[in-house]
Amino acid sequence: MLSSQDNKLSMYRAVLALFNNNPTMVSALPALGVKVASFQRVVGKISPLATSQAQPTCGAVIDKNKALTEMADAALLIAGAALSYATENKLGELAAKVRVKPSDFSYGRQQDRVTLAQQIHDAANSVASLLVDYNIKSEDIDALQTKIGLAVSALSGPRGVATVKRAATAQLSAVFKEADAFLTDELDPLLVPFKKSQPEFYAQYQAARVIVDRPGGHGTGETPESGAAAPAAPALAKA
């Protein structure tokens, strides 16, 4: 979350703590109890979204690179044996499909590496029984296909995590707007009568509603929204 959102969340929690610590005040006005419960549900949406937003993408990237490396190693092993067989038996088409270098799996688009590994698999599979003498078994070719499948799945991993993070960021923005509007339009007006009947409690509520600026929170690099809500409590006028 943005540091400004962290600060707002602290304010929301201070407001809820005040109500939880003063059940008598809340029960004195039946509508207030309903409003507090509703506000608590809104605030409760924030933590799960913040967790989704904060999840790292590095794990998915590591998994993707590992899957691509294991696929490449298996493909190169099989390609070497198949190329040797094809060259010995003057099978030019087969040789062309399996003539690869380690660098072919190190550069270029990752999807192209998957396509190349699949090409090697299919070519070797067509002569699988003839590669036994080259120390390549059908199980090795099957294992390459499994590694190709894992690489295909892993390629979408980082993007999937990024998509979840973006969605959580958008939803967080909406929830904060919802919480701000709830306070301003529903709870604040409802508390006005307490200004005279329970001035101490009302003062505590006003104090809880102040957003304390604590810079340097858990920033995400997001740009703060334009038109973001200002601190809830107005500044005191100078004497």
C-alpha cells in the first residue's frame, strides 16, 4: 500500500477501537451499532487486498527460469543423440530439426525456446526406438515433454502475479474511497449529537479521525490518486 493508505488505515482502526472500547456509547444509539458493524466490514476488506498487492513476483520468475533451464538441458541431451544418429544415417531433415546449440536456449523469446524444445521432442520421438543405442530411452523423450509442459505453465507465472497485484491495487483504491465516504457521509453526521450529550467521547472520536502522517510506509511505486481525501479533521484556526 501507499504510505498515505497506511496512514488512513491506522485512522480507520483508531475509530473502530474507540467504538469497541465504548460499547455503552454505541448501544445508546441503535443506528450507531449498525453503522459501526458496516464500517468494520468495509475496513476488513483492506488487509486481504494489501496481502495480494504485496506478494513478490520474484518467486514466479525463479520458478519460470528453473523450468526453462531444465527443459533446455533435457532438449540438448536428446538433440545431441538424435543429431549424431541423423548424421550417421544421412537423415538431413532429422538433422536440421535437432541441430541446436546451448545458446539457442539462452537468447531470444522464451516462447521460441519452448517451440524449439517441442521440435526436438517430436523429431526424436519419431525415431525413439533407434536412439536406444545412443543412451536415449523413450522415458527420456517423455520426460522432455513433461518439462516442456512445465515450462509453458511457468511462463505465465510472473504475468499472473502481476495481474493479481494490479487488480488488488485497483480494488484497494475503491475500498479506501468507500471507507472515506462511509465516515464522511454516515458516521460523522451520526456522531454530531454526542458533541453536547457526550463531549468527551465526541472529542475522542474527533481525535481518532485525524490522519497522522507517517511517511515512508509500504510504498508500491503507485502514484497517489488525484483528488485524494484530505485529513478528516480540520486544522485548528490560529488564535
